Amino acid sequence: MAPKFSALLAGLLSLAPLGALAGPLPNFHSAVDSTSKVSAFVSNPNAKNIVPNSYIVVYNGTFTSDDIDAQEASIRTSIQKRNLSKRGTSGRLLSTRVRSFSMANGWRATAMESDDDFAAEINQMDMVSYVEANQYVQVSALVAQANAPPGLVRISHADVGEDSYVFDDSAGEGITAYVVDTGILTTHEEFQGRATLAFNAIEGSADTDENGHGSHVSGTIGGATFGVAKNVKLIGVKVLDASGE
């Protein structure tokens, strides 16, 4: 799973004023009712397979990267002390590791293990956008396509020389791909009724693919035989005419 990691950093930054970002974290227990439960503060209270005491904190992004770095050092120190020899709700010892995540656009987050009270306190901080409970994810079942071309095979194998495309049998179910191209031949058997043409910007042209390129791209994305995600919903956005212009 690719979890959302930005809420924890945002909330933790607000633990102290900017002038004290490098200092130790104060005690925030008084800010939250000690009876707080996970479902009372996380952004995904109805999520299944929640990892006990594992949280992702996403920040609002109002602090600089340097501010976040300094505060995270304090957070790491606090977690190392707080979680030392401490057990979570599952009876397992809580980890003292704090992980930081960032993107080029300034998005920042932290993932950590914590008792519920501390995570609830973090969620109340002005700098926090949300706190999300981490979840276990797993594939439904793996399918090996033996007749796959080299391009598909390479997607599921790090090493060359393999001869099958291995994928999760959900294969894009619940996902919509918008294909901005020459349209889609929605009646083609490879699309199994999963393709529609939602928009046609070419005045006077038919609501279909008059060139073939858009259908080719759609087949690569979600064709039943040689598509990457064989259950994906395909939406055609036609912006190119029969000559591909």
C-alpha cells in the first residue's frame, strides 16, 4: 500500500512555537481525554485491517522544510522516550522509529507508532491536516498470464528472461482511466463494455475513434488480453481527429 504520510508532520510541527522548534516536546496529555479511541480522531475510522497504534500524520504545509526538519528531530526524541519498552493495544512493543516523507511540491508527512492518546493530541494541532490509521493491504490473488508480450512481462519482473505477466486478479477494478487521444472504439471486444466516449472536442466527427491511436493506448492500459489493468474503466476524451491532429 502507498499510505498517506503528510498529517503526522503537520501536527507535530505545531507542538511548539517556531522559536522553539528544536527544543524538546512538551507534555500534551492534558489536551485530550485519556479515553479517546482511534475511531474518534482518524480520518479513516471505517477502514478495514487497521495496523494497531500505527499512524500517518499529514501536514497543512504552512511551515518551511527547515521548520519541519527541526520539529521532526524533537518528535523523534519524544517517540524514542515515550515508546521505550511500551506495548500497544496488540501487546507488541511499540517501535521507536519515526519515518519522514516528502514530495517536490512541499508535501510533508511522518509515519510513526504511538499510543492512541498521543496520536489524538497530534490530530488536534493547528499544523495537522489529518491523522490516518495505517492499514494492512494484500493482493486478492495473483494471476500469471503466460501469453503476455515482453512489455507486460517486464512490468511484473525485475529481471529479464521471465515469460509471464503476474498481476493481481482485481486488475484495476474500481479505477477509471481517462484517455485523452483520438477517442475509443468502445465496441471492441477487448474492452468488454468497460469503455465509453465521454467527450468529443472535434466538431463534425463521429463519437468513436477514427484514427486508432486512442484505442491502441486504451488497449495497452486496459485491454482484456494485453492490457496492464484488465478490469479498469476506460473513459475516452477525444481531442484529436482522424488524422491524429
